Amino acid sequence: MQSDSWAAGLKVMAVAELIADKMPFTPARTKPLGIAGRALSGSLCGAAISKANGSSVIAGMAIGTGAAIVSTFACYFLRREIGKRAHIDDPILGAIEDSVVLAGGLILAKTA
């Protein structure tokens, strides 16, 4: 996964997900297709981190999958509650969420 072709492919997939997530036909993240995509992404991340650290890839995949599923629902309900309590429209919250995730990813990438 550390080859240039993998890196390029993952970047394309990230941009595609960011765009597709904004389309009106995209199912909710808590629907089976959304959960499956996030679980697969979490599994790949867990495998990559485990392999880089010399840990069990299978365990890393399981932890990554679990973390993706739990965070999918936790973030969904958190965003919904923030929107209700702060009276912020969902698209604005979505833009804020994307910005926070992008900034966090850039910070993590620089420290790795």
C-alpha cells in the first residue's frame, strides 16, 4: 500500500468520496452501503497501520473496521444533535465536518 500507484489510487478515491458524499442520490452514511464503504476503508487503514508497526494485520483490520462502524454512528448522532441544539443547517455542519477531517488528516500525515 506504500507504492506510488496505491497512493495515487487512494487519493483519487478520497476525492471521489468527498464529491459523491455531496450528491443528493448518495445514501445516508448509516445505510448498509454507506456502512460497508466505511468498514472497508477502516479495514484498509487498520491493515496498513498494523503492517507498518509489525502487528497482526488481521487484528488491525478488525480494529479498523470496528472503529469505522462505531465512528459512523457516533458522528452521525453527534452532528444531528449539534444541528438541533445550535440551529445550524446540515450542509453547513457537513462543510465544517469535512474541514475538520481534512485538517486532521493533514496533521496526521505530517507527523507520520
